Amino acid sequence: MSSKQFILILGGARSGKSDFALKMAKELGGPVLFVATAEAKDAEMRQRIEEHRRHRPKEWRTLEAPLDVSKQIVAHMEDASVVVIDCLTMWAANVLSASSPMDQDEPDLSDAKDALADDLGGLHDWYRYSKASLIVVSNEVGMGLVPPYPSGRAFRDLLGWANQFVATRATLAYFLIAGIPVELKSLAVTPWSQDIPL
């Protein structure tokens, strides 16, 4: 691949999304900035983060950015020619958590959506004017059971909207099934150019 790309990589848990993102970043070539959105809030998450770190090339720079992702990328780009965000799922969860008080039974989805829309809009603006490629990893969470709690439903709705927003702007979109990538836009019945509004 020679020209810059905006790539969305979707899939379920343990579907091979992150491994595929690493492969795509290597194929694009050049210095890579890896943007990690997860926070190590417990032992299990610390272990998962460490496992992901071990799989990344040592020469890649890592930026930990649970919130304000677009601003952090602008501030820390340096010479990167590829930016990998892993993942939009945790980014959306962090925004939802920051937008809702801990004692609130039903999260404020409108505030979270406004905050995430602002950050995603900033990310898209950065990509349009940058020379770097962008890879965004995210989970598809809308294919299972309806979450039994308001917070779970709010998160599912927020991430579903965010995935649509990114997918309509991406140059390529892949869905990972058991480690096998399927390119989505080429399978669309009609050319998909509808923008999901901010």
C-alpha cells in the first residue's frame, strides 16, 4: 500500500482484530504510533495490556490516551506515518464513564455521544489533513443479547453509533471472523457513502 489509508477493523472478542491491525500497520510501513485507550484498573486488565505490549514491535511508540484521543494524537504525532488506535471500544467506554456520575443508574447517553462525536470529528479532521494512515480497532457488540442493564444498553448504543461514524469515513473496513478478515465495503449492495452525522 502506498497512499494513506483510513482502516476500520471490527470483530468480536478474540476474533484476531489486534493481530490483523498490527499486520496492516507493518504493511503500510514507516514509523508507527500505537494509541492504547485501555486503562489498567485491575490485575486482569494489567495482564491483558502487558500481553498486547509483548506482541508489538519494540520500535513502535506507544501513547496511552483513554480520553481526548484526537488531541493527544495531534500533540504526540512526531514522525509517525501510521497511527493505530486500539481500541474504539474502550475509548467509548471511557467517555461514557466520564460523562456519567458513578451513582447514576442510567448513564447520560446524550452527553457521552456529544463528547465522543467531538473527539471523533477531531480525529477525522486530523486524518484529512495529515499524511499519515489511520487504523482503528473496534468491537461489534450489537449481534448478541440485549444487555439487561441500562448502562450496558447505553454502551452498546454509543459504540454502535461510533462504529457507523468511523465506517462511513474509512477507506477500508474489515470484519474479523475466527481470525479471517472480510473486507466489508466491497460487499455492499450499493456503494456506501452515507455519512453518519456528528
